[in-house]
Amino acid sequence: MLHIVLVEPEIPQNCGNVARTCAATGSQLHLIRPLGFDISEKAVRRAGLDYWNLVEVFDYENLEDFFRRRPEAERDLWLTTTKAPRSYQEARFTADSTIVSMGVTYSAIVFFFAIVNMASLAFEKIFQAVGRMKLTMLALISGCVCNILLDPILIFGLGPVPALGIAGAALATGIGQTVTLVLYLVVYCTTASPVRLRRKALRPDASLEGRLYAIGVPAILNLALPSLLVTFLNDLLAAFSESYVVVLGIYYKLQTFLYLPVSGIVQGMRPLISYNYGAKEHARVAKLYQLTLGMSTIIMAAGTVICMAASAPLIGLFSSNPETIAIGQTALRIICLGFVVSSVSTTSSGALEGLGKGMASLVISLCRYILFIMPLAWLLCRQL
């Protein structure tokens, strides 16, 4: 909730305008004495302030009284004056202490399960490498279902389980990841597999590690670049409006439904291209690339049509705020025009990684995110 504090206000009309804004936005109004006007019930009724009863108004004898009764104000206080060198539009109001606190709580619990998550990813890739795709699908679905079922229980509480709020959401995520790992370990220990973990295989091998990192480091950076982009855009948009930041978050939730299927197809293409390239079956490599590109383009084209036709209902799934829906509708219709083009870069990056050309794949991603999207976003936000 937003709290507006007027220090020793003297002009009743100005205070009335601020109070009207508080009534419309659900904010609390704090008045620090001495005041240049009377706020008694009789005076308010005589002035015709029919909205005054809709405002939560608190008054204080002086600044010391305000900070004594509102100690939290010192941790998240914004001071405004006509003499300030920076406009209020440039302030990062998203640095809310409550949001920061919840973010720290969530991150601390999720990172506690980091080793569990990494072990789960390792077994996922081992089983995928030997062709046991159904097992990895089942394990991932089990973890996700467990997470979904535990979320309402741990967040809101149920029976003897207390309501944990944001900590419950993080704990549900960690437990879901643990369930996935347990399933992998059970299958690994009870069934035969051509790939087994042995202590003697853990000896350092500079040549092998060099080849792994030559492909792995570009792939790691490719995965990190979208997160870097989101951080950059959040920081950029926060200077304009909180609604813009919300719309960006909603968009990334929606685009997951398109990019995840495409990513799955590209992941399936990558080892097949690698096998056929090693066997010098170049015609098959080209056919695999064309087939994957065609399938990705179809998915992205369908997503473009859906977003153009139903942008408002899609944004409305995540927000009931009319301003957010209006902004999101326009943004989604513009962004979706690039879906089909993005299928080319996504498929090409995956193909290059399958061919062992991780650096070339990284160059494509760097050009897309660092050289084009970020500078253009910064420029257009200041020009339009």
C-alpha cells in the first residue's frame, strides 16, 4: 500500500486534491502538524469534502511523532519537492521493502535446493543421452504435479500445516525438485543402464574437459542472456510505470507456452544432428534442420495469430487492472510480430550446438540480445 505524507501543509485545496487521489487509489494519508486548516468533522462537512470518509487519514504532532509511530517509514521513504534534481518519473518505486524481503526469503529457500536441482539435471541428461525420454518426462511431470499440489497447502495452510506464504511457495518448489531426483535415483539403482557413475571415471582429463567446456560455456551463456535481458528491461521500465513491469512479467509467462514446445523440438533435433554429422550424413543434417525449422515456424505462427486475436483475454488471465490490460494488449500485439522470425534464430542456435559450433551459436544470441534488443529498447523508450 502507498502512504502519502504531507509535512506541515498550509493550502487546503492542495490537501484536498491529495486526499481525493488517496481515495481513488486506496492510499493512506498522513498529515504532520501544524496544519494551515481545520480537519475536524464539522470543518470537512462544511467544505463539502464528500470523499473524506473514503480516506484513511492519520495526523501527528510533529516529524518525531510520525517516525516514532511509523518506524518502517525510515526504511522505505521517498522525499518530494519542487527543488529536487530528479523527476519522480525516474524513481525506482519497485524497490519496495516488502517485495525485497519476500524475494530474499524465496531465493534463500530455493537456493538451498540448488544441489538437488543440479543433480536432477545431471540424471535427466544421462537418461536422455541413452534414449529414455519417457522416464525424464515422467520424472519432470511428477515433480511439477507435486509442486502444484503443495503450493496452496504450504502457502495458505491446511489443517496442521501452517500458512507459510512466500516461504511455502519456495518450499513447494524445492520439494518438487527433490521428488524428481528421488525418481531418477530409484530407476538408476534398480535398472540396468549403459552409463554408470564410477569413482575412477572422476579423474581429471584436460582434453575431455576442454571439449565439454567448448560447447558448454556458450550454451551456459545462451541460457543466461534471456535473464540478463529481463533484468535490463525491468530496470528500464520501472522508471516509467509499475504497470509496464507487470506487463513484461505477464508476457514472459505467456511466451513460455510457445517457446517451451519449440525448445523441446530443438533439443530433440540437437543430438540427431550431432549423430548424423559425425556419420557424414550431411543430407540428413540439412533435412533435420529444415524439418525442425518448419515445425517451429508453425508453432510460432499459430502463437502470432492467437496473440493478435485474443491479446486482451490473454493479459486478463493474469490481471484485472484495466490499465495493465490495455497496455499489455498493445505490447503483446507488437511483440508477437517477431515470433516467426525468432524461430529461425532459435533453431539455428540449436543446430550449431549440435554441430559442435557452440561459439557461433553464442554469437547469434549475443547479436540478438546485446547488440540489437537492449540498445533498441533503451533508445525507443526515450524517443517514443
